[in-house]
Amino acid sequence: MNLELKELLRSVLKEELTPVHKRLEGMDQRLEGMDQQLDVVEKRIDDIDQRLYKIENDVSELKSDVHELKIGQAELQKNIVEHLGEFTEKIAKQVEDRTYALNKRVFDIETVIYRLIS
């Protein structure tokens, strides 16, 4: 009777556990599907990380370029101011030289006219 009881217990357990096994198999399949979806999501995140890294590098390069441009612009403005001062001085010197020459010519003419009149 012990053997019959064992067989009966095994049969009952098998019947009761069969739906549980089926449910666990279904859960395993769903988990495998979720793992595949997570792999796809991870790949997409990796792609986004790579693009973000490239964008960050591009932004860093742009910041460096802008900084260099600002330095160049400041130097250019400084050079313009310096050269403007030099050109102004040269123009003033030329006007002064021409004015001196013109005054000398006027003085010479006045002297000649004064001699002619006297």
C-alpha cells in the first residue's frame, strides 16, 4: 500500500505541478523576450552615448575656436588702434610739412611783393 500511496501522490503532484511548469515556461519565454528588448534598448543607448560624446567634442572644439577668434579679434582691434594712431601722426606730420612749405612760399612771395612795392 505504501507503493500505491507513493504512486498516487506522484500522480497528484504531477497533475498539480504541470500547470505550474507551463506557467514557468511561459514566464521564461517572456523574460527571454524582455532580455532581447533590453539588448535593443542598450544598443540604442550606446549609440546615443556615442553621438553625445561626438557632440560634446564638437562643442569643445567650437568653444576653443570661439576663444581663439576672440583673442584674434582683440589683437586686430589693438593693431587697428595702434596703426590708426601711427597714420594720424603721419598725416599730421605731412600736413605740418606742407603747411610749413606753403607758409615759406607765402613769406617769400610777400617779401618779393614788399621789395617791389618799396
